[in-house]
Amino acid sequence: MENTSGVGVLDKVTSILGALEAGPATLAGLVTATGLARPTAHRLAVALERHRLVARDLQGRFTLGPRLAELSAAVGEDRLLSAAGPVLAQLRDVTGESAQLYRRQGGIRICVAAAERLSGLRDTVPVGIALPMKVGSAAQILLAWEEPERLHRGLQGAGFTATALSGVRRRGWAQSVGEREPGVASVSAPVRGPSDRVVAAVSVSGPIERLTRHPGARLSRAVIEAAGHLGEALRRP
């Protein structure tokens, strides 16, 4: 085995992940690619699956798991935050409403950046505040493209349905009216990382009396464009 560290189990795990980098593999394929004994390859692959570092496709073959994409997204967080300031400020200026950037952390979402409306009635969301994943347009965005099992768990007790999230995936944006807070409406769109995984949600929010009960009709295009600019920043070499 090349590039050994001297820590046997880590070298074996790395060989399995390296083999899966080439694409899905059966257990027999893993054994051939890694040179590991069949029981060892199976034990390690199943253990990696429990930690979501390995997954299975529809044919039951082993594949690289979603946790790797999440870790990769975390690597790009500094780049995302450095790009967020000017993008959110522009979104605020274009829409006239407060703009926010949210990332998911388990069962909550964190506001990691914001640009507040400069005057008048506004929806103030402090940077660092933790909000639930059960309500709001940003929560819909951060859940809509999750793998089926996590999506199903996330919908339990949520203020939106699987049908609503299907509509979010189809049109590429979400809206909420009075979900998170009475009198407040919002529109959100997904920020996608280099692997096309949704890594954050961009939102604009404000009073229903100004955004109306159909805020997406007026604001969705600007929010989608802002999310696209942030995605481009993450994909830049």
C-alpha cells in the first residue's frame, strides 16, 4: 500500500475511500482495488457508512458518502463569508430589504452574515443567531435537496410539507409568510458549492405589509442572482 502512515486502520480506511474515488464499487471490487481481506473490507466499509463517509447506490454498491461533501463545504466557509458582505449589501440595495446568509448545523440554521435595511421597518436577524430548521424559507432551502432519509426526518414537525419542498426544488427558490415570525415574510435561494451541493441559503426578509403575501413574485430573481454570485465565489480557483 502506497503512502502508508504506519497507523494500519487509517491506511486501510484511506485505501477504501481512494478506491471509491474512481466510482461505485461492490464489495468484491473493493477487495480487488485495496488488497484487503474480504471481511476487513466489509467491516470498514460498513463502519464508514455509519459515519456517512460511505453510502450505497440503488444497486447496493458502495460510494463516497455525503459527509465528505459537507466537510469539503466547511473548507470553503471562509471564502463564502468573505464574499458574503458585498453580495448581501448589493442584494439589500436592489430589493430594499434586509438580507441574510444561513448555514445549517444539525437541527438548526445559523445566520452567518447579514446586511440590514438602513431605515424604516425591517426584519433584524443578528449574525450568530440560531434559528429552527422547521420554519422559514431558508430552512426550506437547506432541507429541500437533502438525501431522502435526512429530508424525511427534517419534515417531522415542520411548518412545510414534502410537496412544498418539491415545489422549491422545481423553481429554485422558497418563500415563507409568517412562518418564522408573525408579520414577517422572506424569500430564499440555494448557494451551491463546487460539488453542486447546497451549502447555504441566501434570504431577504421584511414585513408582510411591504413584501406582500407572495414575496417570491417580486424578489426571487434578485435572491437567485445573489446566491449564484456566492456559488461562483466558492468555485473560483
